[in-house]
Amino acid sequence: MDNATFHKSQATHELIKKAGCEILFLPPYSLDLNLIETFWANFKKIVAANLSKSSTLAKPLITLF
């Protein structure tokens, strides 16, 4: 699990333990271990490469991601 504040809350810990799971946190700033970060980085590259620069949709999408 990443180190987001809501992942470290007591309520989250209780829910996870109640489900019978063990909590393992990733080391800070370890984007290479957090696969969703790799996914979003690649997704942004693909979107940017395939959008026409004159597209009215390009700027909002690039800003969003």
C-alpha cells in the first residue's frame, strides 16, 4: 500500500485487520513499486502522442492528466 494519509488512518487499519489481511506499506517515493503510477505515466504519454495539438480536447485532457 502506498503512504497516502487515508491509508494510514486507524479506521483503514481496522477494516483491513478485520478482513484478515496484513498491511504492507511501500517505501516512500518508490514509484517503480507502485504499478498504478507506471500505468498512468504510460497512459499520459499515449494520450499526448495521439492527440492533435489543434484538438479542442487536447488541452483539457493534458491538464487533467
